Amino acid sequence: MTKDALTLYGVALSSRLLAGTAQYPSPAILADAVRASGSEVATVSLRRESGAARAGETFWALIRGLGVKVLPNTAGCRTVKEAVTTAQMAREIFGTPWIKLEVIGEDDTLQPDVFGLVEAASILTRDGFQVFPYTTEDLVVAEKLLGAGCEVLMPWGAPIGSGRGLNNPYALRALRAHFPEIPLIIDAGLGAPSHAAAAMEMGYDAVLLNTAIARAGDPVGMARAFSLAVEAGRLAFLSDPMQPRDMAAPSTPVMGRAFTGVARA
Amino acid sequence: MSDGPRVRVLGAGVAGLAAAFEFARADCRVELIERREAAGLGCSHLAGGMLAPWCEAESSEQIIVDLGVESIEFWTHVVPVAERRGTLVLAAARDRPELARYARRTLERESLDGAAIAALEPDLSGRFEQALFYPREAHLDPRAAMAALLSRLKGFANVALRFGVEASPASDDADWTIDCRGLDSRDRLQDLRGVKGEMLILATPEVNLSRPVWLLHPRQPVYIVPRGGGRFMVGATMIENDEPGRITARAMLELLGAAYTVHPAFAEAEIVETGCGVRPAFPDNLPRLRREGRVIHVNGLFRHGFLIAPALARRAARMALDGAHFPEVTDADPRQRQSA
């Protein structure tokens, strides 16, 4: 394990990219992309695939076969009750206390219902779950989620699947500054590797993404691109990036040189 | 009576019928065995019947396009049941980026504006401002296609059809066994999985469409295929489980919502049928001709049954009768699969 490990609920990870498993052209491409991403955690949805009698077993076996830690999610759940039931089923199927908690409040933006989210997080942590809540950048909601027992927060960059990047960098910076010790993972809305790099440069601990890789023309290539971007962004953050300034600051001295600033013929 | 090789075909879905037809044409003595009481009661019954290889390139590999183009020839010339009127691909205004993505990833297409859309499909006049059109694509009614293929098979003196008979590739009194049983072959093909699909059929005299229409959506693209007589097949969900027969309210909401977006008159249409099947697929969602001794498995047709079955059947026959190799649909070297 490298010195710069990310620890989520006591589990140390060297990759700071968490991968989704939905919408890939095929399970084979999904497996190749997850490998290329270097991810050690893959999130998987259960709400719809489970059917009446856990008919999704073949697909879940495939996810287990990826050799990564599984982070089951409650995607598609609209109520606290649905989310809690789905989490309990996920724990049984995958034998993990980890749950990425989504309680969706609005169908067009897939925006979290933060009231339901806090309530479900509180129920689940009391039941022994380790909750990864998908939330907004709202500070007060973040406080309440921590109060409910969450040890990791996953604010959105932009609405799920929108590929817009970091919609509200000011609030995301404020959130980072407010909770310097809490693992913060940007979840949702990233479209390009540069978005992931920007999140990491801002000091976010990791990013979780699905659509940007799964729906790329070459998901395997894009997975690798995101992996490099996350690594670059993290390294940049640790290397104390320079501050922007208004005037040019030449890297070699110009004082005393003739004709500085005159265009050459 | 033919004294050619004895070939037993298992399964009377589109893959089995197409295989029986190819071996029959090659003068083999063909016995087609199906456990159900009639042909085409599995996935083939619920298929959309779009022959849209260029559209498929959006999320499939080149081999599907190649097999599909070959199969269009079959369905328009050998067993001529398909109509070649192209495919129209639409998106609601807010999903325009989906249309751009689709265009980037597909070939043999034209970009249409509102007037051009209305010229092709007058009932869509004023409803959409942008579309993609794939003029070389075709569509068929899967049930009519199965009936036509079956009646052609009945015309061969060297073909015997047996329905209501359990079949397994174990018995070896045939020279070749062509196993086309789809998901029922899972006991022999361990890497086969089921991908559930739900569909419905609407009837309304108020909407006229003369070609398949795709409505793109970031979560769930939906197609509407006109079946004639005011009937429209709307499909299909793709869910990673193998649960047959259980249709969810969410699936119907999504399919009906898409139909309503394409034309609001679908709101008053009658729901004449709903259906749910499980497609057989390999992990890469690509088909296989997998040979085990004197058995050739034709499987993993996924959502591409009618689109690729004739081309696969032709390869299976040539593999058995001429010793031909088709690396693009066998397991040997996955890298060669790109070039058909």
C-alpha cells in the first residue's frame, strides 16, 4: 500500500477512482474497463436487477468476479423504506456492510431527497451499515449526515449522467474546507477526465463515476484516461499548486535585457 | 429422398429455423426438434423485428453490423418478409446530446430537419426538429417471418418437424447436432446469461408510422415498430436478470412514456399485449458458433436474433458441411472477431 492511501471505513485503498457498473455495452467490456481504471471499488445497483427472486444472480456473480470491493447502491430508490429494504438485501447478497445510499427526490435531475437521505442514513447506521451517502454540496445536510453516523460523504459534481463536471466549485471548496478530515468523494456528474482532475486538485479524496466511462466510444480507453487524471489531480493537490496571479511572472529574469516586450520581426 | 448427412436441429426459435433452412437447402436430412408445441414461442415471439445493423453500431461491435447486413439480404430476397424503409432515430429536445452521440458512432445515416421528418412520417410533423435516418435498414414482423420460414421448411421433403419433444444434444444418431435452444442450453454453455426484456403491443387507428422509430433517452432508449393494421410493438427493456414472465410497472411506464412522447395519440391506444422474455447472451453480448465434437451450438444472439440468425445459420452449415472456419463467431481468438 502506498503512503497516500485512502481509507474508507477502515479499508485502505490505493486507487482514488470508484467505478460504476451500469450501462456498459457488455459485461466483458465492463470488466475490461474496471481493470483499466485501476479501481479497487465498484458500485452495483440492485433495485431493478434483483427481480422477484434475486434473478440478477448471474450479473452479480460477474461483479464479484471482478476482484474488487463491491459497494452496492440503492439507485432508483425514491423513499426511505425502499432504500432501507434494498440496502438490507444488498448486505445479504454481497456480504458487506457498505452501502452507497441514494434516495432520489426528483426524476428529471435525479437530485437527492436530502431529508429522506438523512433519515435513511440514520436507520442504516444504527443497523450496522457503513453508509456512503449520495448528497448535494449543502453544508448543513453534510453535518446532519455526519451526525447520523456517516463517515464518508459523496457530494454530487452535477446531476447523475449529465457530464457537466463541477457545477458549483465555490460550494464544493467550502465543503472541503469545512470537513478537512472527512473523506469526501465526488459522486455523479463528471463527464471528462479534466473534471475528475479538477475535483482532485481541489482536495477531494476520490471520485466515483459511471456514465462517462460506460457510454464513451471506447470505455476501456476512457477508464484509463480517468485513472490518469485522478492520479494527476491527486499528485497536483499534494504538490501544493501555485496560486494564479494577474501579471505575468517570467520564469527567467528579464531585468536589464534590451527590447523586452518588443515583438520579433 | 435425400441421402445427405443427418442433421438434428434443436430449438425452433429464429436461430433453429434459420439453421434448419440452411441445412435443408444443402440437401441434408434435417430433423427439427422443439420442446414447445409450436415454433417461435420463446424470444422470437417477443422480438422487435428491426433489421437495423447500422443503428446497432452505436453499442455493438462491427461483427453485428456485418452479420446484420448479410441477414437483410436473406429477409429481403431468400425469405422476403422484410420491408426496407429505413429507421428513424429521434430525441426529445432536451435529449439532443444523445442524438449527437448516436450520430458520431454510426454510419450510413442522414441528418433530417423537421420538414424532412414530416416528409417521411407525416404524423410526426411539427413534433421533432432533428432526427437521424438510416435509409438502408429494414424491418419485419417476427411472427409473420417465423410463419414464412416454417412454411418454407414444410416444403422440403428432407425436413421433419417434431414439436412437443424434449431434446438434448446427448443422443448421437445424427451426423451433426445444431443446438439452438437459447437459454435452455445453459447446462452446456456455462458462460451464457439471461438479459430480461419487456415489451408491449399497442393498437390505435390514430397514428400512422411506416418505419421503426427509436426515441433516444439517456437512461432507456425505446423503439416503436409498426406492425400494420394500426398495431405497434414498443420495446424493449434490458435488465441484467433472468427472470421470465414478470413485467414491472416501471417498464411499462418507460415504454408507454416513450410512445406518448413520440405521439400523444398513443395515450388512447389499446394495450393489446404485454410480453417479457429472457435473451441468451455471452459476456461480450456477441454470438458464438461453439463446436463440441459433432455438436455446434448457435447461441448468444442477445437482442439481435432476427438481425443475425440467417448469417449465423449459413456459417453453421458451412462449418459442418465444408469444414469452414469463422473466427469472427468462434471463441478461438477474440481479437479476430472484429473482421468478418
